[in-house]
Amino acid sequence: MASLSAAALARAPRAVEPGHLVYAARCAACHGRNFEGDEDAPALVGVRFEAKWRGQAARLRDKIGRSMPQDDPGSLSPAQASDVTALILAANRMPLPPRTPGARSDGSEAM
């Protein structure tokens, strides 16, 4: 499992901690520890990302939930997709969407 770099963690507030583990385990291998992407996976930070996704948090979450990770599309729970979306938005200093009450990254419901 790739861990996120200190620079990536510094960009993300404490509220998005649940997304760190999911991103490190399921996303960082392709999109990079610093969200930088590579020739096969787009960067998840920067001007191009922001131009495409600013104001589109729900659309981004839906895309992540439906088509990621590329080697196992649709395998993330709705809460995991939301947590990763929040992490990516925070890394771009974009506003975070409201959290679904009771949702947890492991897919269970809070009591």
C-alpha cells in the first residue's frame, strides 16, 4: 500500500482523514502519492483538474464510485467514494460537499 506524501497530507484538512486510507490503498498506485497522475491516469490536482471539476463534487463522486479503481470499477462503497472525493477536493482547496449522516468508509452505518 502506498502511503500519501507529507505534502499531500498537508493539503488535506482533518475532516478528510477517512479518505486517506482509501486513497492510499486503492488510488495512489495510479494517481500518485501527491495526486500527480502519470501517463495512464490523470492528475487529481492542478489547473486542468480544477477547470474540469470545480463545482462538480457530486459528478466527481459518481464517477469515482462508478468507474474507479480502474482495475476493479465500482468496488468502492458509496462512503468510500465520498471520502476519496472529499480528500481530492481538499487537496485542491475546493469546498467540501456535506457528509452523508451516518456514513462510514467501511460501508457500515454509524449507530
